[in-house]
Amino acid sequence: PAATYVMLDGSVRAIHADGTDAWSWSLGASATFAAALSAGNDLILTAGPTIYRLDALTGTQRSSVTRPIPAQTGQRLTAPILDGNDVLYVIANASDSNSFQPQTQVTVFAIDRTDQILWGAKLTRAMSAAGSTLAIGPDRSLYVTINNTLQAIGP
């Protein structure tokens, strides 16, 4: 049966339409999640630099992936989006903290169902890319906003 997913601090709760609990999952630490639901019944969560895949029906964690990042760098992932082939797209905002004017390297990643990176596209370094977002157009182009500027990445 279908469920509603509620993101809590460091955890997720699935609730059936009749109000009964389906399952809950906890990271065991404080985190703010952004989520997407795949056609293959993965509930995909991003928190900080990590992607978590949960079975949307049972709440069982299928995988977690954290890309290695250089020292002196902090990385945050945006909310994930999926295309019709269950390819996951996410923006990694990697901020260099070892500078008088920290810059953020914005990279868009395409990730398959097995958590393998299909490709990555580095975009403009920006003073602050915290508000970066992704969208998929009808022609399968990716649209990225960085610092109030729209950029397109073709299919």
C-alpha cells in the first residue's frame, strides 16, 4: 500500500493512508533530509555529502554513498531528482574553507541505480551556491540555477 514519508531530524517515518505506521528509519544522528522516490521503489535521501537509498516499502537501507572530498572542503548535496530511467541527478556544492573569499565548486552528477557515477559536470565556481536547484525539461535537458542564473545541460 501507498505511504506518506515524513522527514524528521535524522529519521524518516512512513505512514499508511489509514494513519498507521508502515516503518521508520533513523540515521542515528542529526540530519536534514531531502528526498525523491524512484520508480524502482527506492526512497532516495540526501543529507550533507551522503546519498542514502531505502526500500520505500520496508524502510530497509539498501545503500549509502559519500563521495570522498579534499581536506579543507565541505560538501552538501541538493535535493535529488530522477529521470524516467531512474537516473539520479544531484548537485554537489563543495565549499573551500581555506580561503579569504571561500568559493563553491558546483558539480552536477548523474548516478545510476547501483550508485555508480555516470558523469559529472563542473559548473561555475561561485561565492555562494547554496540555493542551487535542478530540474529536468521535457527534452531531458537538465536545468540548473546557480546564483540566480539558469544554465542548461543537454541530453
